[in-house]
Amino acid sequence: MYEYAIAWEWLAFAARWFHVVTAIAWIGSSFYFIALDLGLVKRPHLPPGAYGEEWQVHGGGFYHIQKYLVAPAQMPEHLTWFKYESYFTWISGFLMLCIVYYGGADLFLIDRHVLDISPPVAIAISLASLAFGWLVYDLLCKSPLGRNTWGLMAVLYVVLVFMGWGYTQLFTGRAAFLHLGAFTATIMSANVFMIIIPNQKIVVADLIAGRTPDPKYGQVAKQRSLHNNYLTLPVIFFMLSNHYPLAFGTAFNWVIAALVFLMGVTIRHWFNTTHARKGRPTWTWIVTVILFILIMWLSTVPKLLTGETDAAAVAPAFQQFAGDPHFPAVKQLVATRCSMCHAAEPAYEGIVRAPNGVEFENDADIAAHAREIYIQAGRSHAMPPGNITDMTPDERKLLVAWFESAVEGKKQ
């Protein structure tokens, strides 16, 4: 059993590393070609069919790049395809989903206080949602709405917000954000696999056969590429969010997700406009900062919106965490809800070492990790994972009161 747990942990690490490497390759090449495309310059000496060109310098050499909107007159002898970066990013991400969330469904995927379902049912819902996302998106693109690029993106935004809310009604907060990222990434990768590359292959086949390629294939591929452009940064946020419980583990996590998509648009708009040499719209950064501050505010679950009592105002002040009158209750709470994993010898099946080396063996350990306990289990619902030990709202309020009164006591 010990060996199995160690092997599984290393498999998860390998899959994560693989995913990061392939994602860097895909996002890097995507961002490069978007910047290149927007920075192309039209000049009179360009060959027939060429749309623009750009000179670049990198690594001690100069590069002269030309773009054809449809295709050159003849098929080039060597053609480099950019597709496997996308494919392997999705494959490695799905592998991680299987290892971490499907393999550990009871711990990371299911929160029975949100929806009491079995692991097979939760996994089936997860898989169906990914397929549903692509089918709905593709139908929208191929509908009459698809002729209006920005109208289509507005509808897509509504779909993404709805899915963000829906996932929070099905899974843990951590899994909800991860799935929203996977939902979006599936659309992006399927764009490459189902639309962009097949359309390019049609154009290549026409060239080889001596036919003039239809420009519609390039136009459709460009629209899908534009969508991928604006969706990339939110996907990265959701993939990183599992390390930050104030994002996924709070009452307004789905609203936070909705604002993240807007930040992805404002940030990419600045880069796209700058690369196109159309100015530097600094307003986009102002909007981005405002949205991020709003996210930070929402993450604290303000009592104005929730009716939650400000525990810090009523808890007695004290000088040290372990000296607070609440500490005996906190100590008992941690022993009951947390120490099954955070111990020198964890009791939870499949865990051989305390996560991140955090152990709650004595008063000093608990006091030393007061801030983490406050963030992970008090202010958010990140811990226990999936609320596997049934921590109650009143117990979370106790943790909040304990930490916040301690901080106020030290200020006095």
C-alpha cells in the first residue's frame, strides 16, 4: 500500500510536469503567431497572394517572414505544422484530471455537502460536461450568430459564466475551477483538432491537386484562433487556482470566475492592440486592476452580501494564538477535522505523509500554522478537501474568530 501511494504521487507529479511543458509550448507558439499576425506590414514588393511581411531579429540572426491569407501559388517543399503542442497539452491535462480528480474523487472531486453523489456519477458528469461544452460552442459558431464574431463571443461568455456557476453546484470549489479550465481548454484544443488543422489540410490538398483553395477555410480557422487567443489567460488562472483557496473556496467563487474571463479579455486586448501598432490602450490595465481588486473583495465573503457576523469585532483580544480562550476548542476541532491527514502518521487511506509536511501534533504546530488554517479552512472551504470530515459552518466561524482576534490583540 505504501509503495502504491508513492508511485501514484510520482505519477501525478510527472503528469503535471508534462502538462506544464506542453502548455508552455502551445501558449508560447500561439502568442508568438498572434503577435506576428497583428504586426505584419503590407509592402508593394510582396509576391502575389502575400498579405504582409515582417522582419525580426532573435538569437543573433534575422528572420524575414511573409504571410499568405489563403496559400502561396505552389506548395512549399517543407511545411512545419503547429498542432501537437495543442494535442499533448489537452492529453496531459486530461491525464492529470484522471489521476488527481477521478482517482481521488472522494477527496478532491465530490463535496457531499454540495451534492451527494457517488464517484462514478461525478466522473460521468465531468466527462459529459466537457463533451457538452464543445458541442454547444461548435453549434453556436456554425449558426447564423457565428457570422458576428463579437456577438458570438458575448454569448460564449454567458455560457462560460453559466458553466462556472453550474460546476460550483456539482463539485468542490477546487474541482469546479479546475473543470471550468478544462471545459475552456477542451474548446480551445478541439478548435485546433476539429477545425483549424482540418481546414489547413484542405487548403494543402487543393494546392497539391492544382486547385485554387477556397478562402473560407482560412476565415473560419482565424475566427476560432481569435477565440483561443482571448480564452488562454483565464485557462491559466483556473489551472493555477487550486493553490489559492481564496479564489475557489469562497461563497462567490463563480462570480470570481466570471470576472477572470473579463480580465483575460482586457489583458489580451492591450497586447493585441499594441502588436497591431494601433496604440497602447492603458485603460485596459486600469479595468484589469479594478476587476482584480473586486475579486479580492469578493474572496473575503463580505458580511454586506452574506450577513456573516464580523467575528473579529466580538472575539476577545489575546497576545498569542495558543493563549486565546478559544484555543482549546480550536485544538479539539483541528484534532477532529484535520489531523487524520496532518499528522506524523496520517490515518487517511492512501496518504503516507502529511500534505506539504504540515503536521498538527501539538499546540506549537497549530499556532505556527494559524494563518494557513484561517485561510484554508476558515475563510475558504478548501480544507478539508471535499469537506471529507464534515466541518460545519460554526466550526469555520470559530477558526475565523480565533485568528482575527489574535491579530487584533497583537496590534494593541
